[in-house]
Amino acid sequence: MISRQNKKGFTLVELLVIVAVMGAMIAVGFPNLMHYIQNNRLKTAARSIQGDFIELKLKTTSENRLYRLTFSGSSYTISRCNNVAEVPCAAYTNLSTTNINTFDSGISISGNPFSGAIVQFDTRGTITPGSVTLVTCGGSSAVITVNITGKAYVTYTLQ
């Protein structure tokens, strides 16, 4: 007869209990992980837009040139006036286009940003105040608000 004192390791029942406990933990935690990832991507998208507003304010005042953001669907385009200090600007050059879906396919621009599609900084860095709202399919949102002086800040409602 073999003594049980010399055996080392786990029994099959012990391993099955551990697998069942781990499975339950994963089942409970996975949806929370998905919300966490989507909320982080929403924050990244909102900070990207906020950063573009800050950058355009600085460029407008330092170059004495008009800049604008044009929102269209799920993307926005940054444009620069071709002539320095020309008000109103006759022609713009597109510098870059950012698609919100590159951050996460579940993020979209909600409503009508700034009560119109075009947001323009004048040569003093001021802007017509307004906001842009980003929403996720999970119900979270980020509102990027810009005041008349061109300062941008973000407010989050996370689910």
C-alpha cells in the first residue's frame, strides 16, 4: 500500500474547483474591463480634440493667421488661412483630418458641435464659445467646452 504522505501535488477535484472559481471571476470582471477600455479610449479622443483646440489657439496668436476646425460626421479637419492676417479669409489649406473612429469604433460625435460645423479662431486666439460632445455605445460621454478666450476643458460622464 502506498502512503499518502509521500504524494505531492493537487487532486483533480482541487484543480476543478480552482478552474470554476477563475471562470466565475472572469465572467464577472470581463464586462467591467470592456467599459474600462472604452472609457479610456473616450478620454483619449476627448483629450486629442482638447489638445487641437489649445494648439490652434497658440498657432493663431503666434502666426497672426486664422485657423479653423471643421466638424463633419465622425471626423474633423484642421485648416489654415493661406494669407497672414487676412480677415475674412478667402482660402484655407487643409492641414490634417482626424477620424474619431480611429480611437474606438464605438465613439461618435453627438449633436451639432458649436451650433455649426466650423469653429474658427481669430488672430487674437478668441473663438465663439461652444462645445463638442463625444459619446460611446456604452453610454459614457465627454463634453469638450471652449470658452470665448479659447480655453478648452473636458467634462466626463462615465458609465
